[in-house]
Amino acid sequence: MNTIALPTASSDRRRWFALVVVCLAQLMIVLDTTIVNVALPSIQHDLHFTQGNLTWVINAFLITFGSLLLLAGRIGDLIGRKRVFLAGVVVFTVASALCGFAPSQGLLIAARFIQGIGGALAVSVILAIVVTEFPAPSDRAKAMSAYVFVAVAGGSLGLLAGGALTQALSWHWIFFVNLPIGVATFLLGRVLIPKDSGSGLAGGVDWLGSVLVTASLMTAVYAIVQATSHGWGSIQVLGFGALAIVLMGAFLSVERRIANPIMPLRILRLRGLIGSSAVRGFLVTGMFSMFFLGALYLEHVLHYSALVTGLAFLPFTLTVGTLSLGVTARLIARFGSMAVLVGGLATMVGGLALLVTTGVHTSFFPTIFVAFFAMGLGAGSSFTPLLTIAMADVPAADAGLGSGIINVSQQVAAALGLAVLGTIATNRSTSLEAHGQSLASSLVSGYHLAFTIGAGSILAGIVVTLVVLRPIGRRASATADPGADSDSGSEPVRLVPSDSDALLERTAA
């Protein structure tokens, strides 16, 4: 087992400053995934988008971002995570400038494609950098909490920032705001993030596997985002969905046969990583139904402005932020990781259930306030134990790949959840309006159905947690994959001790 070197005072300070840098990049990119939504009406008006073409402002980013996460994470393992991170920050920042200056629909969409590439390069290795920089249990728990706050609460901050910038200045500034952040992140990252060489390219690069997995994920995401426009039974969706499955099957077949695969299949035997990724997918589906459909409810039914809509999500954001200050760690130390995780997921179900009770004239307090507060309480309690479980036994040489799998599960689930729940809500509202209900009442009924399905998705996550994820607190021998070391030639990035309860007990002490 790897031993943990005691850092000097200067190196310890550098690690924490480096954490701030990578979290700044994470925040910039997470903000970008939601900040654009608030500005879509202004973008549509200025660049004369049709309603159908307007979706590509979002989808262009999602397609490249979601499809490249796995490959980018593995490239970080091979050639160095710092190098991949800095390259991603540069590409994302330059693309942000192109988006802000874009004079036409085509140039804006092309720049959004490039933004997705940069975002995937940077985000794919952030979690791996955090894990390798903070091997000590108490430090890793604190670093994970900071990462969770940025990754989870950043979405609601994007709604607020998007509304403020669009109303005060123009939609161009939702992209220009990335420029000083990107430049500062790059300059600080060069100094503060330690250089790592990666495992190297001596064994050759699995180009065929790289192309197949990227094409499979890109095709799958494309099929998902097309469902909103063409319907789930359309030739476009079914055809590209089938192609994605065929490409993924070909990828797995190639990975079994070659000596130096881009994705060593041993990583699929890590129960904590794969099981927690499945739970995260169910969780994110429900959470994003609250983010985006909740925002539509506030704007289209209650007629909140873009800025007020962003402010309405502050109960979620502030609650996640408070929990990230060590509250979740202390709760886990006292009650156990599984209890806190299941409790957090159940609390999110309760928040969505409250949103199902809203109506055309519902006031913000108490119903909406308590619903958003409950969602923040649940999300802030769930993501930290999920991340700890996911990365506990990932071999050090595969940390970037593990980070990529976690991010892919989240992004694909977000895209799929939004497409499915958005389509269901729209179809329900359209049907009711056609039968004589008012527009507002029809919209509310559509949102209620989507919130109900989102709650069901999180309930499914609770079932997977109880059935698949082994109780946190077992001995290291029960959680480690005995075959991983011999296959990879490297020690797992294990916690010391490897169970997460002990980790968080030290943090709370």
C-alpha cells in the first residue's frame, strides 16, 4: 500500500491554493452550463434564432463536453493531468471570447462546440488532481467538500449570474465574464499545480479505442438531445441510439484484446466507482428537473424575472455551501456514510414532492423555499459520500479515467434527464391545453409530472445504494478489488484506513 508523505508547510499551502485554482476552473465551467439558459431569449432575439435552432446553443456544448470526458481523463493519466487541465482552460477561455463576439448563429454554435472541448479537457482531470494531491484522509475530506460545493451549487449560481449579467449588460457578458477567470486560472495553475508526467505513451496509444468511445458517447448524447425536437420514436433518435450501442460494443471488444487499452476494463470491476456513478446518475436526473423545470415554472407561471428566478434558488445554493464547510463530514462521522447518503437522497425526494404541490398562485414562502432548501440539504449530504466511495479504490494510474467516468455519468444523466423530463412535461402540457385547460394550468400539470418522475429517479438511486453499494465501514479487504493491483501495476489510491467513515471521523475531530 502507498504510504502518505507528510507535506512541508510550504507544500501544504501550495496544495490548498492549487485546490482553489482547480475549483475556480470547475466553477467557471459549471456556471457556463446554466448561465446560458437564462440568456437564451436575448440571444434568440439578437441573432434571429428559430426556436428549433436555438437549442443548438445548449446542445453544441453538451455534445462535445459529454463525449470527450472519458477520453480526456485517460489522456491526463497518460501525458500528465496538469498539462491537460491547462490546455482545457486555454481552449475554454478562447472559445468563450469567440462566443461573446459571435455575430451570427453559425459562429456562436461553432464556438460552443469548441467550449465543450475545452470544458471536457479541464473538468475530466480535476477530481483526479484533488485525489492525488490530498492522500491524507482528513485533508481529502475537506478538499472533496470544497469540490462538491462548486460542482453542485455552481449550477444555481449560474442562474443568478446569468439573470444579473443579461439584465444589467447584455448576453455577450455571460461569455466575457469567463475571460479574466480563465486567464487567472491558467497563470495560477502553471505555478501552483504540481507537474506530473503521467504513465507515458511508451506502450502506444489506443487510437482505435479512443475514436470508438468518443464516437459512441457523442452519438449517444446527440440522440438524447435530438429527442426534444423529434421525439423518442423518431428515426433520428432510434438510429443514432442504435449506432451508439454498436460503437460501444465495438469499443469494449477492442479493449479486451489489446495490451494498452485507453480504458482498462479492470476499472469496471470497481464496485464503488460503478455503483456510485449509477446512483449519481439517478440523483442528477432528479436534481436537474428541479433546476431547469423549476426555473421554467418560476418564469412562465409565476412570472419571475430572470434575476429574481436566480435569487429564488439561493436556499439551495446556501444550504449546499453550508454543508460543504464540514457539516456533512461531522454528520457522517456520527451516523455513518450510508445513513447520511440515504437520508440525503430521501430529503431530495421530499423536496420534489413539495414542488408537485405548487400551483398557479403559489407563493415563494413557505412551499417553494422549503422545497429548494430540502433539495440543497439532500444534495449537499449525498455528493460527498458518493465521491468518496467512487474514488476510494481507483488505482493511482487510473485516477483520471475514474474522474472521467464520474463526470460522464453526471453529464449523460443530466442530458438524458432533461431531454426525457422536458419532453414529458411539454407533451403533458400540450395535451391538456388542447383539451381546454388554461396555459398556466397546463404548464403546471406538465411540470408536476416531470417532478414526480424526477422523485422516482432518486428513489431508484436509493434502491441501488442499498442493494449495490456495500455498507461504508467494512474492512479494506472487503472494498478493494484484488485484481486491480496486479493488472495495473500500481497501488490503489486507498484511504487510510480505506473506509470512508474513518476518514470523516478524523475530519470532524
